[in-house]
Amino acid sequence: MLLDDAHILVTGGGGFVGVPTVRALLSEGARVRVLDVASSQRLDGLDCEVIVADIADEAAVSAACEGIDGVMHLAVLPLVLANAELEAAFQANVRGSFNVFRAAGERGVKRVVYSSASSAYGPPLEVPIPESHPLRPNAFYPATKAAAEMLLRGLAGFYGYSFAILRYMNVYGPGQRMGVVPAVARCLLAGERPRLTGDGSQGFDFVHIEDCARANLLALGADVDGEDFNVGHGTSAPLNEVVGLMGELLGVRPDPIYDGPMVSATPRVGDVAKPQAMLGFSAEIALRDGLAGVLDELREAQTAEVL
């Protein structure tokens, strides 16, 4: 699909990954419509249409898909809330996704890209994790993401539109308020000791939101159908490295508090050969550079709150 002048619906377009995705689409000449459960000041000044509605609302989703060429489905109840509020998670992540995928078919949408999560793999059987790894979620949030993947495959087959699935690794970047990266950053900016579970050796495949946005666009425009792709660097960075890098950037020597049981889980690192070969995608933003952006944005946000 050519993105120039294409009409793209971004569900969750006012969210963490949604805003940079909207910006990237606009930079490629796409006409963008956002469907989000709440308005977002982060979209102010962007030349996009915004519809405030819940994807659990079938009529609103159907109307939002009218005249649309492609859908980037990002709307989600995130992990922490989803694992605590099971009914809400089902309505948003499963029922809501069904509404989006069905409306896309009924409204004649040509292509759908769904942002899933690497946690849908469950405990890794091999590392790095290939896309052929079975989906074995062991918590409710990743179960909802895996369920939506299956719904997309079935509905795309029924309606005949093309699709792709992206499984993000551990996403971070400016604007994130939940997760280990912003938690550590806030502690260090406040002159406090960050608290880490275990001994800080647990590793993650951190991928920046701008790299995710670029992967979203490549998947929308790619001439591939029915494929799933990991989105990550393909390497593991331990939490101690994250803390150390942020300390270097701030000119301080961090002294983490190690708390709780040792974590011996296998790091979830994605095999990135397939997106490189089929989408031309490789994550480009180095961890140090990405963390610098996180610190800058949090400092600016804290200054604005004071003023």
C-alpha cells in the first residue's frame, strides 16, 4: 500500500506509540484519522482528524472505518491495568479488537496492521524467539493479545483484506509513564535510589517508540500478507546497564536498592531476521540515545508541572 494520500485509521492514536505513529504517517503524506477513548494534547497541532470513542462501541468503530484504506490497530488496555481488570481487558483488547477487524472488513478496508506484544509468546522455549514460536501466554494481558491475533487471522480470511502482526519487545521512550525505564529515570532525577527486583541482571530487548512507529509504517506499506514480525533490537540489556547508562547521562553514580526474589526468567529477545528480510526494518535507536530522550522529556515535564 502506498501511504502517500492513503486514508489511515489509527486506533489508540493519542497513546504512547500512537502519537509517533501518527506523526510518521503524516510525514509520508497519509491522511490520518485517530480513534481514541480520550482526547490527547499530544495530538495538538497535528493535521489529523480525531474521533473520541471507545473501540468497544461497535457503531463508533464502524463509522470510523468509513472511507479508510488501512487500519493501524494500537488501541489497548495496557498490561498493568489488564491483569488487574479482567473484564475491562476483555472488552478492550478482545471484543474491541474484534470490532475493529470486523468493521475493517465490512467497510472495505484494504489492509490492517495489528500491534501485538512479545509477551504473547509466554515463557520462551528458545532465544532469540522466532516468529514461529508457539503463543503460550501465561497471564491475562498477553492472552488477550494472542486472542486478538487469532481473531485477525480468521476475520481477514473471511473478508479478504491483507494484514500483518507486529510483536513489540519491551517498548520505551519519551511520554512513557509506566514501566521500569520511567520509574528508574524519575528516581535518579529526584536524587533517589532506584529499586530493582532481584539483582538487576534481568535482561530485556528494549526498543524505542520511534523505531516502533517506523516498523508500523513499513508493515502498512509492505506487499506481504498474513505475516507476523518481531519488533526489537534482537539483543538483551540488563536492568543494571539501563541504570548505569542513565547515571552516566546525569553525571551521577547510581546505587540501586535490590529488592525481592532473584529473577531467573529467560530474557524475551526476538529474532529480528524476518522483519529485516521482509520489511527492511532494523531498530536504529541505540539504548543510550533513547534513554537520553526519556530523561530530557521527564525533566521538561517536571519543569512544566512546577511552573
